[in-house]
Amino acid sequence: MDFEYKPTLTLEPEAAAPAQQAEEKAPVQAPEVQSAANSLDFTIDNLSEAEKQAVRDFAQKIDITDSNMVLQYGTGAQKNISDFSSAALGNVRTKDMGEVGEMLGNLVVELKDLDISPEEKKGLFGLFKKAGTKIEALKAQFDKTEANVNRISEALEGHQITLLKDVATLDKMYDLNQAYFKELSMYILAGKEKLKEERATKIPELKAKAEQSGLPEDAQAYNDYVSMCNRFEKKLHDLELTRMISIQMAPQIRLIQNNDSLMIEKIQTSIANTIPLWKSQMVLALGIAHSQQAMQAQREVTDLTNELLRKNSQMLKTGSIEIAQESERGIVDLETLKQTNQDLIDTLEEVRRIQSEGAQKRREAESELGRIESELKNKLLEMKG
């Protein structure tokens, strides 16, 4: 540590060492188990031999009959703890862990909002038209998110530095609280030693003297001394109440320090792991998008080639068959010859029939003409007679 506060016992409060402010130079240490110093059962056995001797020597200097001394007894140590408590409270009030938590939440939102798998357009030429746009959109999203992430990351790094300094300061505050606690405990132990001694020696002496003399002034002296001892005992009780504040401060300091350490770890994890992991995933996403673009382009080329080959093959097959069929045909189809031959036969037969019918009609006409002629001759002959 950069400082060492040694408990000092004095009957002059103004000579007591002022509460020291912890400097931001100590290395960061993990919270440690509360030592025996901050304990309600703190006794003289918890002190070193030099400290035990200092308590005993100081106890001999205490004058319970000195009202001003009793009133000021241990007030320097009390003030140190009071000022220290105010400093610790100020340290807590100046923290804004909500802002750090909000930044971590914003970081998560930024990383989640980045869509590395946008819906692809459908259609044969969809990818050729949209693949470049998709990659450009990914890059634009990445650039925007990266800017926000870097801004949040810088702010988190600033908070991390502040928290690291706070943890170091809290370490010093903890050690200083231990020293103040020990100092106040030594005042209490010295006072109890003196009170025990006075109640074992001085009070019995004054009581015996008053009982033996029967004088009112001796009885008053006895009562006054008992009252002084009781008042000094109440003063020691006040010091014990103040010591309780110091006892409570130790776990409170460690709790605050532990919370700071946890927040430092969260920030460190985000800066050292989450953000680089996200960036590497984004690089992979862009690489995969490029690969998919090339793969899809190759697939489209292959599919088009196969389609053309299939069409050409079909056309070749159809053309070859039609050519072979035509090449095997004669100049005139047999069916055509059969049809024309039948038509010719039918024509000749029809001509023959028509000619036969014509001959028959001519014969009938000749016969009719002969009859008409004969009838006409007969008529003429009748007219002559």
C-alpha cells in the first residue's frame, strides 16, 4: 500500500490524525475475508505486544475526574470514522452503474439487430440481380452497427478504467477502516482497563472511607466518583456504537467492491470476447455471402447449360426422325396412287354408264320419233280421203 495509518491514542482530540483519503495508486486486489479486527469480540488479545503495552500505558493517563477529558475521550477516532463513512457514501453516490448496465444492454441490442440472413428474392435471375445488393446491404448494416458498437465500447472502456480505480480506492478504504476500527477499539479497551481498575480500587476506597468517617463530604465524594465512572462508562458505550458503524462498513465496502469487480468482468467480457466474436462472425457472414453468390452463379450457369443441351438434343432427335421419314418416302405416295387409280376407275365407270344411258335414250327417242312420224302420216292420209 502507498500509505500506512497507525492507530494513535491521545487525550487531545485536536492532535488525532485526520481521516486520510485513499489515493488511486494501489493495485487491484480481490475482496478478502473480514479479519478479526472488525469483530464485536475484539479484545486486548487481538493486539500485538506493543499495542497491548500502549493500551495499558494510555489507561494510566486517563483521569476520570477530568470532565473535559471524559467529554473529549476518543472523539478524534469517532470523527475519523464519521468522515470516513461520509467519504464512502460519497464514493457510492458518484457511481452510476445504471449507465453501464444500459450501455451493455444497448450493445446487445445493436448486435441482435444486425440481420445477416435477409430473405432472398425468388426467380431464375433473382440472385444475379439481387446478390450484389444483398452484400452491399450487409456491409452497410455492418458499418452502421460497428460505428455504434465502437462508440459504446469506448464508453465502456472509460467506465472500466473508473471502476478499476474505484476498486483500488475501496481496497485502501477497507484498510483505513480497519485501522480506524483498531484505533477506536484501543480507546475502548484502555477506557475499560481504567474503569475496571478504578472500580476495583478507588471506588472501594472512597466507599470504605465514607462508611468509616460518616462525613457527608466523604459520602458525596464517593457518589461523585461513582457518577464519574458511570458517565465514563456511557462514553465508552458511545464509542462502541461508533465502532459498530466501522464494523458495518467493512462488509459494505467489500460488497461495493465486489459489485464493481463483477461489472468490470462484464465489461471486459464484452470488450475482449463479445465484440471480437461478433466482428469475426460478420466477416464470416460476408465471406459466406460472397461464396454463396459465386456458387449460385455457377449453379445458374450449369443449369442453363444443361437446359440448352437438353433442348438441342431434343431438336436434333426430332429433326433427324423427320428427315429419315422424308428420305424414305417415294416421289408419290402409294396411297396417293391408289386414290388416283380409284378415282380414274370411278371416272371411267361413270363415263361408261353415262354413255350407255345416252345410247338407250337415243334408241328410245328414235322409236318415239318413228311412232310420231307414222302417226303424222296416218293423219295426213285420213285428211286426203
